[in-house]
Amino acid sequence: MSTKTAPPEGDRGGYRKELGSRQVQMIGLGGAIGTGLFLGSATRMASTGPALLISFAVVGFIAFLMMRALGELVLHRPTSGAFVSYMREFYGERAAYITGWCYWVNWALTGIAELSAVALYVRYWWPDVPSWLTVIIGVAAVVTVNLLSVKVFGEFEFWASLLKVGAIVLFLVVGIVLVVFSVHIGGTGYQASIANLWQNPGGFWPTSDPYVWYGPVLVMSGVVFSYAAIEMVGVAAGEMKNPEREVPRAVNSVVVRILVFYIGSIFLLMCTLPTSVYGTTVHGAAVSPFVTVFSMLGAGWIGNVIQGILIIAAMSSLNSGLYVTGRILRSLGLSKQAPAFTAKMSSTGVPWAGIAMTGAVFLLGAVLNAAYPNQAFDIALEVSAIGTLATWFSLFVCQLRLRRLSNAGIIPASPFRMPFYPYGSYIGLVFLALVVVGMVISGWQSSPDFWGKTDFITIVIGVPVLALLMWLGWFLVKRNVAEHTGGKLDSRWPKLDRNGRPLQDLVPAAGPADERHDLTDERI
């Protein structure tokens, strides 16, 4: 049994397909190289030791599975509604509502983390510049770039990603030379060597105080943040000139990115210096481990150049956050699940209202930085990780539903299928659950002060509060959504029994228009 579906235009209508191969490939290459790797890895190396390599490898494998799940969904139907659109198609309106708003909250907090990182970077040079002022300037810059056109966004991301990749490649080359030739690092007394992995204070997997044996597990929520934004290719698919060609390329390259840029960089950093050296501060600002290496080599000017690139990297991630949230909010607005103004588009094909709304929330980062200038980055980073987990969860469950429907012959199979079905998605879901448990444990242990237990508060208090707000929000919008959909709030596809057979027949395509199981309306 099968049915043909016309490509839906609700999430795609009005957009300009102006992202070409050059831009998509570089966005895919540099999209996930951001603050989590450039800055957040420093404190994690200092607190975990070389075993952090295992954390990055495990999360990298899950990220690969997530990207393959995303690739199968995108090639099933490219749309700028991305995760919201797929949850709507496979699980109904309420699931789409929850997914969309969780993703928006995720990027709102991620944006605040990136802005806080920019403020820390700037303080490296100008310690007297107020962090809140840096945040305001940063918001103004990325809002301007996003409001112009998707082509301007694509060009900004292309060059920003090129700089990020260039900085990593420069370090990889230098790091390989240092390790291969066992170079002494300036006058520090340290010598680069692979042996540093097990000669590091506490060994490869330190367990004695101040370390704990399960440290590499507890830091995985922060490592997940390092990979955040890797899924942005799914949102960009709705504005690609040729998603059928570009999406598989971008998704398949994720393995190389993970092995080379993430694991390769962390490996060389650990071989170059003891992990306890990282996580230092200058003028109260955390220093990137890459800057630390070049500074200790006596090449401080290279460290300064990289410090400048780090600002661009953080701005790039922030720019991406505005891009995706503007489009997610428009998808919600078209479905009557967000304020009506969020569906507005500019004459250049930009969802300006959603971008402006997110930009306004980003300004809360100025308040956070004014109150906690030294802790703002870590607070926003850890809290935003739960949103990333929710997004990855939605992709895994949607992939499982898509594959069951295609295996039953109800919808055509995606031309780019996820491997290891169904175990790949199940492994991903179990991992996400374990990360949540780890966040509760690490959060409780992180501080003697209750209000300093950020991760614990996020899960135990923040998640129930967010769930309550979601319930109240759905209660308020449900009537409008029902009117918009003609009362159809569930998935348009039939439920399946344990053997993959439909529990009810599809309504024939020749039936009344309001009863057809098509996906051509704006809800999708």
C-alpha cells in the first residue's frame, strides 16, 4: 500500500533557494566547530584528564547516528521546518509544538552562551570593557546579517567557517610537528609526546581527588554542546538549490569532521601539554586551549590571531542560531502554534519577525553577563544542553517512525537511509537518557551551594517547569490549531501494529479534500 504525496510548501513557501554547494559544504564543515570545542574543552580537559577523548569519541558516534537519521528525514522531504515539520508529520500537532518551542529555547540559551563567550574573548584584550556591552554589540551585528538575505547569511557563514577550519588545520599541523619531534614547549619544562596521555597527572583516566572515576561520563552533556549546531544542515535544506545532492555530502562528511577536527584536536592538545595546564584565565577570562599552546610556544601573536578567530567562531554560531530559530518560529507561526507575527516574511525571503523575536531574547544575555560576568558562559552552556538532547531525541524517534511507514509500503522509502536500523536510533535514545542522568549527578556534585548546582537544577526543577509551561501553552493554542487543521491534531499517517501493518486504512485520495491523507497544507 502506498500513496504519493506532493511536496508541501507550508514551511518552504516564500524562501529563496540561494544556498549553493560551496556555502552548504563549508557550513556543514564548520557549522559545529564553535565555542564548545574552542573554549569549553579547556575546563573539561582540566577536570577530566585525557579520558575526555573517550567522551568526545562516544558523543561523536551518537552525533553521526543523529546526522544519518536527519539525512534520511531530509531526503524524505526537505523543509525549513526541519524537526518541527517531521514531528508534525509523524506524531501530530502537539509533538510539533513541543519540539519547536524546545528547539527555540535551546537556541535562545545557546545564543546567550555564545555571546557570553564573545564577552570573555574580548576581555582577554580589553578587560575593562563591560561584558553586557559586548553582548549588545554582538546581537546587533548578527541580527543585521540575518535580516539582509539568506545569501548574505550563507556568505558570512562560508567565510566564518573557512576561518574556523583554517585555525583548526593550523593547530593540527603544528601539533603533529610538536608531537612527532617531541618538541620542548618553550621554557615551561613540558615536552610534547604521546606519552603525555598516560604520564599526565593521575594517568589517562584519573580517579583520585579532585577527579572521580566516572568523570568522562559526567562531562558528556558539555561535550554534546560541542557538537550542537551540527544538525543545522537539516534546516538549511529548505533553501538549498539541490538538497538531494548536498545533504548526503554534508552528512557523510560528519565522520571526517568528528575524527579530524574534534578527536584529532583534543588528542594533540593532550599530547602537547598536561591537561591541568588548560582552563587558565587571563583578566578573569577563560583562555582557549589553542591559545594556551601557542602562547607557551612563544608565538603569542599566533595566539592573538586565533583569539580573534574565536570571536568570529562564536559570532558564526550565534548567527546560525538566529537563522534556524527564525525559520522554526515561522513554521510554528504558520501552524498557529506561535504568535501570528512570527510567520511574517520580508521581500528578500527572510522570516524577519522570528529573527527579531530571538534577537530580543538574546539581549537577556546582557543581563546575565551584568549579573554574573565570569559564570554566564558556563550557566548558559549547561542549561542549553538539555535543548540539544531534546532535538536529537526528536530526530531519532522521527526516523524510527519514517522507516516503519516506508517498510510497510505506506510512503516511499527515503533515498538516503540510516544504517543499523532500528538499533542505531535505539542506541541514540538510550545514550540521551544516560546523559540526562549524568547531568543530575554531576550537577549535584558541582557545588556545595544549592543554587550553584546548575545541571541538577536544570533537570530536577527546570525541566518540570518547562513541561508545565508547554502544557499551558498548548492549552492556549490548541483551539486555534484545531480550527486551522480542521480538527486534525494527530499524525496523518496510520498507526501500525507490532508487525508493521496499518491499524486503519488510508482514506482514498479521491475522498473529500478535508479527509485526504495528503501533506500539502501549511501544517507540514
